[in-house]
Amino acid sequence: MTTNPRRNTGFLLGFLLIALVLAGGVSYFADSDPDGLDHATLQGCEVRETPEGEELLGDCIARNAQDHKLADSPFADYAVNGDEGLSGVAGVLGVVVTLVLAGGLFWVLRKRPAKQ
């Protein structure tokens, strides 16, 4: 069974366009303060604001939380260098990097015709 390369290219370009539009455009409508995981980890604690920042009182999972080793990286927290206004740029870069890595992996692992 043979496939039409133009059809495959059109599908891949359409997929790329949709992924880039979603990553670059829809990310601006995402909530900048997601609270599902935060809420779950804070159960059992009381949060108090202090001049040094938030203080957790009580017994909850969040008291054991630490910053990730890459928390100071350029694309941490779905932003570019901490600028939340650039979350769309971070999303587009994430899509491009993911597709390049996945494409490279598929290319390396592709099924090659048997040598005769």
C-alpha cells in the first residue's frame, strides 16, 4: 500500500498550524493562577502572609514543597524569563521543540526497506 506524500505533507502542515495556534493563542486565555494542585496540597494548612512571603501553618503536603532544580530556567512557569505576557511564545517554542525531538526520534527509529 502506497501513500500520497502530498497528502501526508498537508496533514502534517495542518497539524503543525493547529498546534501552533493553540499553543500561541489559546495559552493567553489560560488561567494565570491555576489552583487545583495548589488547593489539594494546601489541605490541612493555613496560609498567612508575612513580610517575607507566605507562611504555612498546620499539616499539609505543601510544607514539604521545594523549588524545582530548573525553576530559574528561561522557560519556567510557562513563561519566557518570568514574563507571563510571553506565555504564548513559550507555548510555541514548546511545540516546536517537541515536534523536532519527536520527528527526529521517528526518523531514527523508522522502518527501513530491507537491503537486497
